[in-house]
Amino acid sequence: MALAGKNGGGKEGGTVEWSGAGTTVVEGTTTLDNEECDEENSPYLQWVLVDSKAKDAEISIDGADGVSMEKEKGKKGDRLVYTMTGPFDLDSIEAVATFANASKKAELTIESGCPGSDGPPPPPEGTCYSGEGQPDISVEVIDGAYVEIVEFGTDDGSCEGEPAGGTVGVQAESESAALQLCVESGGDFGGPYNSVRQLSLEYDAPDSLWECGKDGGSTCYAPAPGTPAGDLAVVGTLGTLGNAAIYESYDGTCTGDEPIALTVINAADSGAASSICTGLYPSGAVLVPSIYWQGMPPTWWACYPTGP
């Protein structure tokens, strides 16, 4: 965590480094003063630059390229806000805001956030799961949240004999968390992956077990309330040009006659995402964060082409 104090700025503007405002250090561990999480415990930090005169502000996190902060009305006057999504380390994170026309009272703070979840406990190895009309499976932990789902030739819950094959899966408390883990695995465990299947839908397995897949064609995300976007479907490997489409529907069905092609990418922060997006669309593109769609993994970003 950066420990530099407020720098402020004069009439010409200036910079201010985050000095820990909005957090508390207890026995060497930094925690959020205001922790607000959704049902899926999606990690995020809401940064706020408090200064009624500041404008044209950008924030740089951990040395990445600066991204714009949005102006909004607060209880004590105007302020500038930026919501960072994705995993973070409060003990080491650094942030710097630059701005124009600010007073010497500018302060950068974390107003709220969610640290995310460590995930469910691993299932007991050697447990055999069965499902109607399905081959028996068992689960073996590969590394951390990643597991190998081993298939057997039996279908009576015995998992006897030699294994017939295996696939990669994860342990996660929600579909979006599982999808993020599968995507982040890259090629380490046979990826890239871009879809998941909850094993409890077909087996007597825990709800926290998911199988990683490579199609992604069935994944449709409805827009978050109040956002102008339509349903978004991911139909190809993340980062592949034109791997997604926006539809006319707004109910999670991804229906309509004229879907608009775009590209969905995976990146840890907006700076990295912007760099990828620019590389995909050199003539111009708009970067949209995952919070525009319900249940979309927090490290996903949508790139809309704006150029020819």
C-alpha cells in the first residue's frame, strides 16, 4: 500500500497519491473500511477523488496507463469516481490521480469495495458421483481450485475399473466465478476455456463443482439494470476478433434479427484491456466493463469498434 500523503494541486491542477484512505491496517493486513459485496462476491474497488473543483481526472493503478474518472454529484459536492473490477491486493496496491483545475484539498480514497471470495472447500477426493444416464465420475484436485473430473465406464456410482477419460474443472461458488477461473487457466490445463457446466445439474455432485468447456455458444448475459446495452453472447474464444455479439433483446435470451459483432477480452485492469482493445481495433474502439452485464466475470471487457 502506498503511504505517500496528499499532494493536491493549484489552479493548474496536479496529482494526488492514494495514502490508504478508506482502509485500515490491522496486524500488517489491510482491510476495507466499507465492504459491500454482491451475491457472487465479485471483487472491485470504487475510487473517489474528492474535490469540488477537479476536472479531467485520470487514475493510474499499479503503474498502468491512466483511465478517466467520471464526475458525479456527492453529498458534499462534485467528485470523480472510478470503479476498478477484478482481483487486487490491498497490501501492495498503489494509485495516483492526475487532474486539472483542482484545489489543495484533493484527496483520493476508496469509498467501497469487495475483496472477493477464496472459494468453497475442495470436495473429498475419491468420491464417486453418479447421474441418470451418465457415466460415473470422480474428482481429483490438480492445483488449488482446479480439479480433474475423471470419467469411468460404470454408471452405478461405484467408479470401478480403469478411468475412461478426464476433463478439467474448477471449484467455485458461482457460475461467473467458475467461468473466470476457467478462462484464467489459459493453456495451463488444456485451455483456453470460455464456458462452464455445473455438474450438479446432471450428477449428485456439490453445486460448487464446474466443468470447463471450450464452446461458449450457450452463454448469454442480460444487461445490468439501467444500462443501455442489450443481451451479449460470447460465441468464440476470448480475445478472438468478433467472438461476441450484442442482441436486440434485454432479457438474457440473446434474440433478434440483427446482432452487432464485437470482441470480448480478458484483462486484469482497464489499462491492460485498453491496450488489447486498441490492438484489435487500431482504427478506434470503445471499451465497456463487465458491470454492464449481469453475471459476466469481472475481468472481461467488451470492445466495440468505432472506426472503419
